[in-house]
Amino acid sequence: MRSCKLIMKYVPVFGIYFLLTASCKPSGDGYEHVAVIDKSRLVSINKYLANKDFDIMRHYVKRKSWKMSFSGDGYFYEILNEGECPKIADRKQVTFDGSISLLDGTRCYDIKNRVFVVGGSEEIHGLHHAVKYLGNGGEARFIFPSHLAYGIQGDFNKIPSRAILLYSVHVTDVR
């Protein structure tokens, strides 16, 4: 049980995943006990990380001199071309081209003819909200914090853990 307390005391902020999956097995009873986590501490850690991501995104936009807006959903966006009316809505099938990059300039993926259903597919959470600013033919840039993208785990390929992502999107079809 003492080792469990030590784990709880010395886990750094980015060791949250380890903390959530850590367990301790006291001698004698044979039962495994999952470490109890103080919810208020998790809330404060999440707020800290969200604020840190916001500051990184804000400084990036300022450094690039882009005229981006901040959405109520937690990401930055710049509409380069709104596209045709009507705007994209839930349950619409959207096809788009573009790219996904890290803020350090590393290109993760080039996108060609990717199809997803708004509000009902496996595309990242932020994109489901962001494309609603556009219509068919629309173009935009979006900067998504990790919690609206691939989160704490990344995509296990080119996108690392807790990555803030720059999406360049050109909508080529809406059905």
C-alpha cells in the first residue's frame, strides 16, 4: 500500500495516464485495488493543460499574423472561403482535401478525398464542429487543441501524444 501512496505523490502532470491505470495489490487479501484519484486535482490539471494549449495556440496565431477567431468550442479558425450556401449541417456527408500538421511545421498527413459524416463518424471531434462554418467549396484553417483532436494517446502513427494540430481544409463535396 505504501508504494501506491508514493506513486500518487510523485506522478508528474503528464503521467496522468499512468496514474489512471496504476493499481496496487496489498499483501494478504489477494484483491487488486485501483488507486483513488482526487477529482478536484484532475479538474485542476485539465484546466492547467487547457490553458497551456490555449496560450500555445494564441502565440502561434500571433507569430503567423493570421486573422483567426476563437470558437466557443475551444479551437481557432480562419475562413479563407466560406463556400456555397447552405452551410454544412449535422448528418451531411462531407468530402474534403487538405493537410494535418503539427505547430512546429511537421506535416503529418496530406488528405485527399477524405469522407466523413458530420456528427456521426470517427473523424476528430473538433472537425465535426469546425466544418459547419463552411459550405461546398469552402476553405479554412483550424487549430485544434489535443482534447479536440487525438488526445493524450495521439494516433499511434505520426501524431504524438497531446499534439495541437493545424488542419487546412478544402471542402470538395457535401451530400
